[in-house]
Amino acid sequence: MRPTLPDSLLSALSALLAARIGLHFPKERWGDLERGIAAAATAFDLPDAASCAQRLLSAPLAHREIEILASHLTVGETYFFREPRSLDGFEQHILPALLQARDARRLRIWCAGCCTGEEAYSIAMLLDRLIPEHEAWNVTLLATDINPAFLRKAAEGVYGDWSFRATPDWIRARYFKRKRDGRYALHPRIRNKVTFSYLNLAEDVYPSLSNNTNAMDVIFCRNVLMYFTAERARAVVKQLYRSLVDGGWLIVSPAETSSVLFSRFASVAFAGATLYRKPADAAAPRSECPVPAPAAEPWRPLAQPLPPALQEVAAAPAPASLAAAPHGPGTPAQTARDCANRGQLDEAAAWCREAIAADKLNPAGYYLLATVQQEQGQNAAAVQSLQRALYLDPDFVLAHFALGNLYRSQGRQREAQRHFERAQSVLQTHLPDEILPESEGLTAGRLGEIIASVQSSQPQTAART
């Protein structure tokens, strides 16, 4: 398509999309850009591409507008077991080594830019075949995308023949059930291994405990970076590097391999594929998290209900110490975050308890402990820690959000909805661009958008097996 809009308009629109979504539309692709904007105009209730472009450039993009644009400008072309040589390297070399090395039986994998879910489910099927004693493993398989329409299709887990064009027949027979309309529904056991979540690689904060993007063993980010500007691709790769544990793996498309872009990684050649590994000593100066010495009175889980002293604290106005508690660099809380981000969960939990012992009235310590407990697969303990945090601060918005997500993963939709609504109510008291405490950079407006997206999506089962 030959573009008809003025070059100045398309140039400004291209710059806006690069900044807010990360999508790169150089001049030779302005025809594609105009076609996508023309298609999005209907969703914006506008008559044509020109009026839509002017509208988008006239004010900051809202989250809903970003979602609409992503649905019309991103490519949904994928299928099961795509780029098999990369998957062979993962299946035959990376995964066996991870399984053999993990005494804790914990594995974390992230599909960034998951599209309609075929890649994430391909990995889930590999894990199903290769991990012995599934019930003994704590596996996280996170799949994120910027396009909510893709995420809804992925969560449904129903696919047509075109998604199986490179898939052995036995895979379809083993893991899918044919529907009356001729499409194939994925077995719930596999579907429930994956957690789908909205994430904008160009804007959102990662790695972060709050969105579960930390301490990943393997990140798949295939056929995503090629759509970014060079500057945005470098920024994304830097954040993905930080999201990996030392020795973790980044798997990209063969078309995206680059000695410059991935210079901080070690490139490892397998048969027909080049994969990237974060050095095992990447955090050499801080590679080990010290374990705090036991306190004079060891921390113990509190039984329900809370003891009278803590109930009195919860009923009283929050003291100034709640806002001024030491949670900066070098403190137990920050050390706990550092350990969690490197996957050292036992050390992280110990430092969380050290932070709680130092300031028992600070709900942040319980919230941080809950995020670590959830990563350890201790969901019941995480719920209890979040309840303690909310006892101390009923308006702790991140605790409401986390508890809503936990209840949602357990199928307790009514309790989840109650906490999501409370979180949205509390967010109304914050400015949209105000960074929330304990969020590692998440703004109030962005959390509100994330909660709205979660509420509108189909309920999913937690990605822990």
C-alpha cells in the first residue's frame, strides 16, 4: 500500500509508537502503518486514518488506546513448535542441565511477546514430557504480550489447523481434543501450566517481584525485537538480562541474533541455533546473598487471629515509622529483593524475616515475604503474609492486588474481585504518575490499567505445578 497521509504526520505517528509501544515503522513501512491506523479508526469511532492519526497525536495515549493500536499493528503469525532448532537446543541441552542442577526443584520460564499462546503451550508440552514427578516441582511459566486480543485467544486454548502446520500428529492426539467446529481444544492440564499476563516491553517495569518477571531461568523472546527501534531493542535486552538469574538463558529468533545487541551474553551454538547465556558469575561482586544471623527471638509464623498487641496496632492510626522505615540500599529489605532477583529464595525469605524483626509494624516486610513465598510455591503462607500486611495497612494497594491475584489463581473469584475493587478504590487517592511504595517503579495509573486488564480477562489457574 502506498501511503496517502502526509509524511510529517506519519513521521510523528511513527515516533509516538516507537516511544510508547516500541514498534518501529521506518519510512518504507509507512504504508503498513497507515493501513493499521485506518483499521484502528473504527475502534476509535473515527471516520478515517487521518482523523485517527490526529487524535492520537493530540493527547497522551491512554492504556485502552495502546491496546487498540497493538491489536491492529502487531503481527499474530505463529504456530506450535515454531523454529524447532531453538526448541531442540532448549529440550536437549538447556532443560536437562537445569533439571539436573536444581536440588530445590524450581524452574522459571518467561515467554515475552507470546502472541496467541502457541509458543508458551509448546514449552508447556515439552515440560510435561521431560519433567519427572511433576507434583514435586515448582514451575512458573509466564507468558506476556501487549495485545489483549492475543492474550484472550491464548487463554482460551482453542486452535485451528493452521496452528499445527509444523506439529507432529501425535502431539495433537495426545494434548488436544477436537471440537464440533473442527478446531482443537488444549487439554486443561497443559493450559493451566501457563499464566498469561499483559506487559508492554517498551514501558513496564521489569524485572520486578510485583509482576513476576524476576529470577528467570529461561526467557523466550522470539520474533519480537525485530519490530523495535535499535535504541528500544537495546533497552529491552538490558532489562531481560537483569531478569535472568546468573547462568540463565535468552532464546531469540535466528533472524535476531547479533553479537552487538547481545554483547553482555555468551553466545552458545547448538545444531542450527545460536542461543545466549548470561554469565554464571554476572553478579560476581554480589553473587552470594549472606544469610542474616538468627535473631535473639527467632521469627515464627503468626497464628490467626493476630495477637492482641498486633490487633491494637492495626486499629490505631498508622505511625510515622511506617513511612520512614529503612527499606533503602543495604537494608534487610533491599538485600531480600536482591536475593529474590537472583533466585536465592531461602536467603530472600530469611532477610524478609530480618526486616520484619527490625520493624514489626511495617507492612512492607510482610508484602515482600509474600512475594517470595509465592515464588517458593507456598501460596497459603503468601496469603497469610498479605493478610498481615493489610491488617497493618488496610490501604496497601499492592497487597490488595497481590492477594487478588492469588485468590484468582485458586479459583476464588469473588474474593479476588473484592481485593481488585479495593485496590482500584485506593488508587483513586493517588496521582496517575505517582510511583507506588514497594512497587519498584510502578505508577498508580499503570497499576490501575493492569488491574482493569486482569479483570477483563478470562480467569486463569496459577502457573505452578
